[in-house]
Amino acid sequence: MSDVTIISAAEAHEHRRSGKALLVCAYDSDDKFRLYQLEGAIPLSDFTARLDAVDKDQEIIFYCN
């Protein structure tokens, strides 16, 4: 299991933009995802649906508001 690290919004944006990270909205409601969606983010439902295909070395950033 990897360590959890808290990063700034600016760092999260840069990691996602550069392709280093997958940005996931941590709400389990697609309605809340639409309300709080950040650029380039995917909903938790999409993440869990494709969990087996996610690169195990991929940085994953979860956020909620």
C-alpha cells in the first residue's frame, strides 16, 4: 500500500496536466461529480469500473470539496 500525501490544488493540476496522475472525484454520486468536477477529472464510478486497467504505478489523486 502506498503512502497518502496531501498536495496543493496547483500541484494536483500540474500532475494531471502533465499526465503523471489520474484525477478522481471521490464522491460516489454522479450528481455531485457534475457539481464539483475539476478539469480532467473522472467520476469515482468510472474509476472503479476500470480499476483493473489502472497502472499500479500510476499516481492517483482523489479529491472532494
